Amino acid sequence: MARLPRLCLPGIPQHIIQRGNNRQACFGSEEDFAAYAHWLAEYSHKYRVAIHAWVFMTNHVHLLATPETGDGLTRMMQMLGRKYVQYFNFCYKRTGTLWEGRFKSCVVDEENYLLTCQRYIELNPVRAGMVNSPDDYIWSSYHANGLGQEIKLWTPHPVYLTLGHSQAKRTAAYRELFKAHFNENLVNQIRQSTNQGMALGNDRFKQEIERLTGRRVRPLKRGPKPKRKIEEEFLL
């Protein structure tokens, strides 16, 4: 099946996943995490991509980012990936690829899904059983969004800013969001949308993206198999 072209619309946030090749570790030390964060901050600034949320796991990375240009996100990820692979291979005396092909991404309906996507990202270490609370994991944007820490990498999204008139009120309101149960169906929806390069949002958002891009952003519906095909499978 032909691969759909990547969606990258200026001003529309995207959820991004970058995985280690064959799910292998792409971070082996605290210094590795710090190096990746440093270059992410550098290239996001260079290519004008605002980073709203992130989590760096042992073998993959999640980002929520809004590009200002149509190619900014791709250029940022390409430069970041190359720079980090050079660093990683040098440090661990290895050669070859580190990442699992190109990164996965989906556009996000900011009005209805942005804060949900941020929670999904920042709860990743909790779902993995690594920590009991998102504030226990250092390599996560929860320390900015939920605790108000000043982090160079972080740019708060306008939707986040509507949570309160002060940073203290915003962080308190944001922490309250994490007290609600995160529906497993919603987890699966985010994963499917990102892995398939679709859109994460309601029907109106998806229709608008399809109108703007001329490309479908919803999975094809699987219809019933033709009767003859079913009969053939039964006879085999």
C-alpha cells in the first residue's frame, strides 16, 4: 500500500513519535537525555517550531509541537535525528542507524484534543510502570505544564494559557486534569491516529483538514468481504 504524504500545516499542532530501531534503546544515560533536549531546543528555535509537550523514554520520544512553516517540523526532526545519531554512535562506539525509519505524526484538533494529547504524552512513564506520578519523571514537560518550571525548550500553547490568568492558576488547573481517568479507547485513538498519519480530532476538524489538503485523514472503512471470497476461504 502506498504511503500517504505527511501532513504538515503551519499553525496546527502535531503529535510526533520517534522510536528506536527495532525498539532498541536510544538513550543510555542522563547525559544522552540532556544532549537530545539541548539539540531539540536548538533546532526547534532554528526552524520555528514551538514545543508544547514532550517525554523522552528509553527507546522512544513523544512531542507535541506547532510549526510556523510547512517544512519546519520535518527539517527540525531531520537535523535533530542526524545530530543525535552522530553523538550516540560516537559515545557508544557503534555505527549504523538508530531510529526506526521516519518519525510518525498526526495533526491535532487543538480546540478539543490538545490538552488530552499533552496528558497522554506526560502520562507515558506512568502507563509504562516507571513512576507512580508524572512529576516523578524528570524528562517530561509536566514539570513545565504542571509545576510551572521555566524550561528553555517549552512554549505554552494558547489553549494551555486559557486555564488561568496566572501561572499558579494554570498549573493548578492543569494538575486537576490528571485526576480524571484516561479512557483506554482514547489512548488507542491517539496511537492509531499517530501511527497511521491521520488526524486526531472531531469530524468537523477532520473534514476541514481534508478540504485544505485534499488528502484523507481518516482510516478507510473495512467493508464486508465479497460472498465469493468468503466461500473460497471456507473451502480452503
